[in-house]
Amino acid sequence: YSHNSDFSIGSRTIAYENSQSGCGSIKNTLDDLKANCCITISINDKILGYIFFWNEGDRRANSDDTHALEKISRMLSARLEREFIMLKGKFFEDNWYYLTQVRKLIASRADLKENLHDFSVLFKYAVGSDYFSLAVLDKARMNMRRYTTGINRRILLEDGVRLPIDNTQIATVIKSHESLLIRDITHSKNTGLDSLFLSCGQSSMIAVPIINHGRVIACMTLGCALPGHFTRRDLLRVETMAAAMAPAIEANILNASIHERDRYLGALASFDSLAEKGCDTGTVLKAAADILMENVGTTMVRISMIDSDRSRLNTRALKLIRPFDNINSNPVSLSRELTPWHYIVSREGRLLLINQKDPEASLDDIEAKKLVFKDVNSTLIIPIVVNGITQGFITLGEMRNWNRFAYDSTVILFCKQVASRLASFIKLYNISRLLSKTQVTSDMEKIEKNGGRNIIRDIKGPLTRLRGSIDLLKLRHGADDDESDKVLLSIDESADYITSLVNDTTEQ
């Protein structure tokens, strides 16, 4: 009798339905086996098995036989109950041992990545798993920060690899907060399994959510090539060990967030220094695109500015993670009909996060081809606002399918800071140009007001001395040296030219 689903007698297997209350099915089983009687084996008033007896000939069992069989049933049940208690104690003792090993690993090395190989070995000893996968999520999105997979302790995917989890057992476990046990995937109706899991040739699977403070922070998947290998006891053991891993995973998520924040702050500081040294907007805009591409790691970064009549968008900086065909860099008309989402952002002055899977909030083909690219999945549009007026956009496009959105709150905040710094630079640059133009205009007006007399008077004195010096040189050296004669002739011509300009200005 195995798995509460069938009897196994020799090579024969006879299914039954609800043996606890269905006496008819037991009678049918007796008839099928041609047995005379049977006794039950129970633990804690729960029937766990049956023993069937056959009498030689056609002799029916009498009261003595029935009494003896009942006594045998009680003895076997008592023996099995003692063994069950021993096995149960051994099970919980082993669980405590593996739980202690998990805590020791966490205490010895705080970094989760360094412990992954040891965790894989530990689960191999605990439940006999060949396949080990750990998908770690952050607080803001359903995209995995770390997806590490190995089979037979060999790492297939390293830290930092991100894969989509839509329609997989990982998404199912995260959504339901419940563990998943599949004894044999070939006979299972669950078709939503991870492609990487299937490619490793696994037949049985355990998927367990790792929960901390009521939120799923990771999903652990174990696999074995043998069908029917994992049992409910294995599932309980894995859940116990996974619960012990939750604080370490949460700490690693926080550390990753801290490192990411520090990296973004360093990038912003370097951008500030570049902006201080920048002499024109083109250089600073290209530097901003470089910093965004380097730190966000998205498919495309485009920085475009609105022209003076606010009817066209001009691409000032464009960065791609790899070469693309038909990427538009020409000016684009900014209108409600052709570029509706960029037009809305320019009117409202707030960012917009777009998912192409939403039919009511997705880029149309024209806007995607002109300002992003053809097969975009997620788009982030951030306005560059100067004095309350949108002067341009930072447009990020992602072609990879990272669940719903490719950009989390940290990335969006970083991009907003870059846009804010660009707006400040553009504002200061425009002010400096205005001041320079005002100063030049003031100087010209001053010259026109004085008629240029002061400057001409200042030039006449040095010019007279220059002409006198030329005459002295001619008298002393004469015309014997050809080279000196050429130099003196050139100086003389320049002096004559300056004199003519001064005389013309004086006459005017």
C-alpha cells in the first residue's frame, strides 16, 4: 500500500477509493484477490494498510480466527506506531541537524553567493536533489536580481543573470506563497515549468517560496532526475531549511541595494564634475547618456531636446547596448498624433513608465520606431524641465522581457536625478550665455558712445614708436642683409596698414 492511492501485492496493483469509509471497495478487493478476510493496520486511528488472508479450501473463518486476527492487527499496529514515533523523531532530529548546518553556513560567510555551492551540496545530502536553483527578488519588482542554477554542483548561471519568470513555477510560487511538489513532471498537468529546469533533464521537482515578514523574497527550486523521488517529508524538510535562509537572503538584498545606491551616488558625483567642466550642452548630454547606459544597463538611452518653436524633437545623444538596424536619429515631429506619449510628458512635465503588454498604455508603432526601437518591451520617459517648461526628454528603452517592468524605483530615481542635473546645467548655461551677450553689447555701446576716440588715442602712441624703431633699424643695418630686409619690409607693411585703419577711424 503506497502513497494513499493503491495496493501493491506482488506484481499486482489494485486501486481503491476511500478505504476508511468505502466498505464496498474493500469487499470488491477481497473478491478480486479471492481472499477470505483482512485486517487493518492503523496508527493514531488512521488506517495505513491492510493484510489479506486466504484459507485453504472453502473453510470460512470462525470466531477464534477473527479474534486471533484482531489481536495480530493490534500488535502490528502497536509495533508500527512505535516505529512511526521513532521515524518521526528521527525525521525531526535530521531536520534540526540540517537546520543547524544552514545556520552555520550563514554565520561563517555572510555573502550568499559564496554559500551557494555549499547550499547545493547540503540539499543533496538532505533530500537527494541534483538540481539547485535560487531566484532572488528585490523589494520593488518581480524581476530577479540573482538567478543561480546548478546541476550536480556545477554552476550553470552565475550571479547577476536575469531571466523572465512569467508563466513558470517560480511565478506561481511567488503569487500563491505556497510550495509546489511535482513527483513526476511527465504525468503532471502543470505545464508552466522553467525552461532551464526542463533542459537539465529533471523529472521530479520541489519549488519553495522563501518568505520574510510576509513578503516572498526568493524562490528555491530543487530537482531530481528520478521520477517520484521527492516526498512530502522532503518538502517539509526543504521548507524548514528555506525558512532558515530567509534572513540571510534579506540581508543580501539590503546589501545589494546599498551597493547599488553607492554606485549611483558615485555616478552622479562624477557627472557633476563633468558638468562643471563642460563648455557646451552637447558634451554634457553625451556624458549623461554614457553614465545612464553604464549604470542602468538598458538597451537604449536617447536624450532629445525640443526646438525653439516646440514642434520638433532633435536627438542630441544616443547610446545603444549593441548595434541596431533602423535606429532613427533624425528630428521627429512632437505632436499628439505622431508621438502621443512624449507629447503628454512634455505637457504635464512628469515621467511615464510604459509596458508594451498593456494594450491601453503602450507605444504605437510610429512612436516606437522614431523615438525608441521596433521590438521594445518597456519604455521610461523622463522630462528635462527648466523653469517649469519641458525642454527635452531622457528616453530609455528595454527589449528584454523582465516581467512587467524593466525599471525599478531605484533606477527611476537615478534617472530623475540625472534629468534634474541636466536641467540645472542647461539653466546655468543659458544664464551664462545671456550674461556674456549682455557684456558684449554693453562694451559695444560704450565704444559707440565715445566714438572710439579713447582706443584710437591709445593706439597712436605705440604706433608712432613702432614706426620710429623701424626707421632706426633701417639706418643701422642698411640693406646688406636680405633676410633682415624682408623682416623689416613685413613690419613696415603691417605698420602702414594699422596707420591707415587708425586714420580712417579718426576721419569717421
